[in-house]
Amino acid sequence: MTPRRTGGRVRLSGFVARPCHGRPLALNRCIGNLLDNALRYGGRADIQAKDSDEVITLSVADRGTGLGLGIARNIARAHGGDLVLKNRDGGGLVAELSLPR
């Protein structure tokens, strides 16, 4: 997994109660790209999972200067979701991935 390759730290909070429907390999690539970039440019990744009846949201936050979005955003949108970047308090970015139920 990425943390071993890069030596970065990953912290996960929250949970998703039910599986997400979609193309598993594409979603794995989408989330993997977000994690890889957070670890590469920020040295760590803080992931927060939120689940509701309508949407699953994964927020990947780093303390670096950027997260790669191109492929990840295309995959999210192909699944009817989206990927949005937000500035993180104290520096870095948060990439918020939303996928419909």
C-alpha cells in the first residue's frame, strides 16, 4: 500500500455503513490517486468518511501544496459524483470526493 512505499502516515476517521456501487477498479484508482498525492506532497493524509442515505463523502486532507485531480475528478463524475478542492486551515488542501448512493 502507498504508506509503506512513501513512508507517509494515513489517519482514517468515520465509516461507511454500506458498500458503494460503481466500478471498483476505477474507484480504487480515484482514491489511490488522492492518497498518493497527499502522501507525496504533504507527507501524510487525513481521511474522513461520512455516510448518508444519499451520498458517501471521503475527504482526503494533506499539509502539502497540492493534490492531483484530473483522473480522480473524471472518475468521480463518471459515477455521478464530484471531487472538490478546498483550502485547509493551517495550510494544505482537502479533496472532498462525493459519490451518490
